[in-house]
Amino acid sequence: MEWITERSTVLCGHDGVVVPVASQRWVRTGGAAVLVDNDPEGRAVKGCPNIGPTMKPCTTTLRVARGYSDWIRIGGRAVTLSNLDGLTDGTVPGTVHYRVEHTRQHLVRSTS
């Protein structure tokens, strides 16, 4: 699994773009700051096409279900990995996941 950075492409289940923001700046790969625990949570989702009379587009990411390293830490917080998975606030509630489409870096990997 590759490490996720602020340049990684993360999408909601409808292909809206999650805007990643790194809370730490001292560890980088390929010039981009690495995301750590809590960074993928509560982030804006832009351009979710899930729009309709009874549909709510994804606008925010919710808690991460998986995707944090068991072993690697930066400033005491787990590094975010490419197996990232969590839910968004879009409809149908509790069913729309966000995921990594492309890490945009191939220099740093971890097994867990």
C-alpha cells in the first residue's frame, strides 16, 4: 500500500473529488505532505453528481473505516494508506464510500 499525500486523488462513490488537506508539513514524498490520522475525515467533496429531488450529493467525508497504518507514525499519528475507505454524507446514508483513485506517488509504501 502506498502512502497518501495532499496530491492524491480521492473520490466519493459518485466520483466527486475529495479535497485532501495535510495537517503536518514536515514529512513529504514527491514534494507533497503525507496525510496522517484524521486528515481524510471531515473534508469537502467537490462536484458530486448525485443530484435529484430526493438525492443529497456528497459534500463531506465522514470517519475513516480503514486505511491507517498499524505501525508507521508521524508526530504520533498514523500514516494514511492507499486502502483508505470511509463513508460520505451523501444519499443513500451509510452506503456511499470514498476511496483512493490514484496516490500520485510511488516512492513510499507500507505493508500495514
